[in-house]
Amino acid sequence: MTVLELPRRISPGKALQDGFTLAWRGVLKIRKNPEQLADVTLQPILFLLMFGYLFGGAIAGSTSAYLQVLVPGLMVQNTVFASMATGTSLNTDVTKGVFDRFRSMPIARSAPLIGAVVSDVVRYAVALAVLLVAGTVMGYRLHTDPGSLVVGVALMLLAGLCFCWIAVFVGMLMRSPGAVQGVMVAVMMPITFGSNVFVPSDTMPGWLRAWSDVSPVSLLTEAMRGLLNGGPVAGPLLGALAWMAGIVAVFFPLAMRAYRRRVA
């Protein structure tokens, strides 16, 4: 019987190719089970309806005026929330033994993680599209140009790819998908609600305002408002990019280390 010898070392190019192959597997899973997109299709609409109609008059004087600041902020929040599913999905695959099959294949060890992260771009794109369509129906209008909108969407996709490494790390540490979801909600809810997504930072207590002014969610929100509504972009964009680079620099190696320990 011939025994297949797995390569001792796989080049970065081959590892990236393996990752994109498994990313296509993730896209096919979404196509066969479109209910996986329920959170990124229903949640944006629910948040728009709840916050737009409940708080629009109190915060901005009218729903239509509030939508101009709410929609760019919700684009950030929904992208961050959508990234949480990456950790849950990976944890499910690990607990069900899917990764044991991957280990027997001549692919890079990092490929399953890269594939899961890249395939989630579809989820981010769907969440952004649903939010923009629903916001337009409710009265939101772009005040810049289509090119700025494209840049904003690209920024959100990049942000999702960065934030999801936090979810990957948590997904490799927790023992069950439910635990991953609970931990990620406990982490992401304060980060997103303790920002300027829904209310201006200057209405917050001093200690919370100090955090909100420098938080990655607030900086991304300011950059998106500048791109879609007009206003300063460079300052908040540079700060957001610095945060995103830092998140990847910290959580990518942590996630890879936790992954190797989990599947060893």
C-alpha cells in the first residue's frame, strides 16, 4: 500500500492558495444554507428601525436627520458584529471533527483559518448591502459621490477581516460554539455601544468620552461619516488603520498559536 507523505514545509504561496480553496468551501456552504445569512440580513434592518424611529427625534430632531449619522455608524457596528460568526463557525468545525480531516490533507495548517476568514467577506458585503438599501428606503442619502462610497465599503470589508481575528482567537479557546458567542457578545457590545455610533461623544461622562474618542469603532465611524456625508476623513482614517494593524498584529499570532494547540 502506498502511503502519501505530506510535505514537511509548504510555501507561503501554496498556503495562500490552500486558504482560498477553503474559502470557496465556505462560500458554497453559505449558498447551500442561505439561512446562515439571517443575522446579517435581519439585524441591520432591526437596528435601523429601532434606533431610527425610537431615538431619531430625541437625538437629532427627526428620523431623517438622524439617519444621516446613524447609517454610517451602523455600517461599522454591523461589520464588527458580523465578524463574530467566524469564531463560532470555526469552533463548530473543530468540535465536529472537520479539522481532523484537514490535518490528513496535504495543505497548510493555516489554510482552514485563512479560508474561514476570507469567506466571511461575503457576510460583510451582504450586511452592508442590506443596510444601505434599507437606509435609502427610510430616507438616508449619500452626500458625497459613488467613489467615496466604494472606498467606504472597502474600508468596512478590511475592518471585518481585521476584527474577525479576535473571534478566531476566542473560537480556538472556547470548548463550545455557545461559549464563543457569549464571550464575543460580552466583548463587542461594550466596544460598539461605548462609541459615537448612536450618540455624540460629547454627551457622555468624561471617562467614557475619553475612551470613545480614541476607540477603533468611533474612529471608523468618523471616517465613514466623512466618506459618505462629507467632512474630515484623513485623521480618523489613519487612527482606524493603526488600530486595525494593531489588532491583526496581536490576535493573528495568538489565534494561530491557539489553533495549533487545539488541533495538535
